Amino acid sequence: MHPKNRVPNSGQSSIPSPPASPPKYHHGRKSGRFSPFQPGRTLPHRLSWLLLYVLLRRQRIFLFAPLIYISGMLLYMGTASVDVAPVVRHRHSPGSVYRSPQVYEKLKVYMNADNSSTDAISTVWKNSYRGGQWRPCVNKSSEDLPESNGYIYVEANGGLNQQRTSICNAVAVAGYLNATLLIPNFHFHSIWRDPSKFKDIYDEEYFISSLKNDVQVVDKIPNYIMERFDHNLTNVFNFKIKAWSSIRYYREVVLPKLLEEKLIRISPFANRLSFDAPPAVQRLRCLANYEALRFSSPILSLGETLVARMKERSANSGGKYLSVHLRFEEDMVAFSCCVFDGGKLEKEDMQRARERGWKGKFTKPGRVIRPGAIRINGKCPLTPLEVGLMLRGMGFDNKTYIFLASGKIYNSEKTMAPLLEMFPNLQTKEMLASGQELAPYKGFSSRMAAIDYTVCLHSEVFVTTQGGNFPHFLMGHRRYLYGGHSKTIRPDKRRLALIFDNPNIGWRTFKRQLLNMRSHSDTKGVELKRPNDSIYTFPCPDCMCRTNRSVKARSSSAT
């Protein structure tokens, strides 16, 4: 049977076919196999086959292929003009360029004509946490303290709220080790340049009395101990502790030395205790931050006066005002390495500021700075113009009263103009207070920051524009005061970078995206602390207790 016809045809005899003839092998040219002149082929086909045929027949030609290639390149370079460079069109990545001024010019007319909704200050917070509201529940001890294991002295470095971290962590460590805490010393910082002591910023007596049954705090080491160190605290043994060390490390390594020396020093102390700690440690952190630390009477008095003035001026909105933490000081702009629209002057200013504050840090060999990538990743500080655009897009109209918490704004005469145009009722502590009222705090950045902190704490809406300890502490403190909700707008700066890099965006599209961002902040207002989250930003559930379940949650469970 033929191999291609295994089933015999009906009506034919199934006589097997004779065996196929053996193949014939030719030792010469195979007839017609590589012939380029077979019929039915087009001219390009024939030329291709001819070239392949020649190459296969004359394999020695491959030895000359590199020479042929080099000769061709030299011939080309000799005839082409070296003065003409190819034109390369570079398109920037979306979100990598500062084009917010163009967006503002495009949207300004539509923004001012928009009367489609009521002011957002009265409707911004709609979300209720399904688990109910929260209330402060930090328990103080009523028992007497046992005999102390020794004294701990810490140096708190950084600005106002980094120092606050050190104070609260020091209270927690001292209480856990059954040690006596010396009032923390504030380390003088080259950037903040504030020589203030603890009692200049905080109410020292109130701090000591609030902790008296939990941690013993003193303002002086006994003489009989200081004599061993020649009355010089720099002679005291200093622990160099790694950042985010566990409380177990303090118990196993620090405590034995404390028992031996009776006095130890820890410098620096910022971020030297892990956020993840046992409940006993967290309770002491809560007690220190939310109950024991209170600003000194002069700062607290002026801060509350400015809060009253803001509420009085915003009486048409029920005394509700919005506060913004704006980080557009020269050192912040320089440190971010972002590029704005200042041109040559901005570049020179930033170079000087970086060298003045961080000598050589940004000019190390091999260090590459990519401003476009920084902007895309949402790491650039928002400009005053961008803050105004964002808030108008979120529904806050030009009658909204805004308190601006900030240091000296970079190139303020130019950069603040559009924000004031969008929000003419904007206020700062310099506008609210008289020169005489602010005189005692001039030149003290931490004391001025404490005043800003107080006014922001009591606003209806708090807006962050850049990371840092100031907004993180404020968010936690506001949660502690307002039933667990931070009442804080945290913009998605990666999305903002894309939105602000689109000069062709329409007002409706712009506003829709910003309203969604505002709604997201409302949804995330109540958040519970997760492992390794800061208890100073997320006080629930370590520092707060749930009071009741929300109506929405009760109705859904009933159905």
C-alpha cells in the first residue's frame, strides 16, 4: 500500500505497489536546487538567490566582509558633512516638569466663574468610621514608684517635633527601665539655630507633675553623683544606640550599664526606639505626648489668642478655618533638589543654600541628581501657587479663611502672589499678631513653630504639603482630639505632578480629580496603627478607646 493511501479504493484490487527505487546520489552540482534562474521567479527573487548562490559557492568572500564594511563606512563619512548634527527631539516624562503657572493661567477664568457648589469648609468631612468614634483613654498610675535604678540623660536633636519624639521616647525608656529621667537637653542644630531650652517651649512643672506616678523626672542630678564625673555631663558614659532599637536592647544592654554607673547619657536620641513596642511602653509614649507635654504659658496664651482671632474672622463660616503647613522655605527647596521656574537666579540660590547647610553633600563625586524623577515621585514641595490651585479644585472658594504655617517663604514676593490672588483671606501669625506680641519669639524657630502648631491644631481642616514631623504629630494630635479622625487633607503628590504638568486640562476634569483626592483624605481620616507605624501619628488603638459603633455600622449589622 502506498504510504499516502492507507485505505484501498473500492472497486480496485489491493495489489501491493512495487518497492520504491533507491535514491540516487550525485557527487556534482545538484541540478536546479540553487539555480537563480528557475521559471516563475520575479527579478528581486532572482537577484536574492543569485547573491546567496555566489556566497555559498565562494565562501572565501566572508574573509573580506569586514574590509568591505569598513570601506563603505569610510566612503560614507568622507561624503557626509560633519557639520550637520542629527536633530533629537526629547519629550519629557509626564509629571517631570514644573508647568503649574501655565495650568493656572489656563484655568483662572473658569475657576473664578465657578459657582456650582457651596464652600467645602462646611461639607468636607462626611465619612464616619464604621467602628465608631474614639476617645482618649491613657491611664495614669496611682501607685508609688519603686526605688530608681539610676539616672538617664538624653540630648534631643532636630527641630521642634523631632525633639518631641526624643522626649516621649525618653519617658518610655526611663519608665520601662525604672530609671529617673533628667529633663532632656535640646541640641543646637545648624539649620534650626534655636538655643531654646526645654522650659522655654514646654511647661516644665506640668510635665514633671503629670508623670510623677509613672516616671520620675528631675531637672538636676544630685551632687554626690556628679562629683564622680567632675560635675560635667560630657564625662558621663555615652551610649551610641542604633536607630529604631528595640526595647529589648535597652533592657539587655543599657540596663546593666545603668545599674553599674547609676548615670548614663544617650546622645543623639532622636529615633532611637522602635515604633513597635509592648503596651507598657506605648502607654508611656501616649502619656508623654498627649497629656504631659504642654506648651509654656506664653506660647500657649499667644497661640490660643490667634485661634480666637481666626475664628472671629471666619464667623461667616461658623468660625471654621483651614490651616496649611507650607514647606517652601529656601532650605527646603534646596534640599529637595527640585527645579521650579526661577531660572538662573533660582539655580544659584539653591547651590549656595545647599553648600551653606549641607557642605559637600550634594556635590560628592558620582552623585547624580534627577529633578524630573524627584517630581514624578511626588517628593517636590508644593509651591504656594500649587497649593492654591489644589484647594480651589477641591471646592474651597476665595472667601475661605486660611492660616498659613510656614517659615520664611523662598522668593515670597513672587511665589506668594498667586496664592493670595486665589485666597485673599489668607493669614499668617505675622498678620494676626502685632509686632510687640511676636517680639519675644523672633529668632527662635522652635517657639515660632509651636505657635503655628497651636493654630493648626484647632482648625477645621489641616492640609499637609510635604512630609516631616510637624504634620505627622499634628495628624496624631488631631485624631486624639477629634474622635479618631485627623481632619487632614493629604494630597497624592504623584497624581498632582501629572495634573499640574498638563496645561491642556479642562476645569471640570481638574476639579473632578481634586474632589476625588479630597474624598480619599476623608476616607483615610480614621486609621488604626499597624506594626511599625508611629504612635504619634496613629494613636488608635494604643492611646484611644472605641466609644460606640456608628449608625451606619449598626444598620448594616442589623440587616
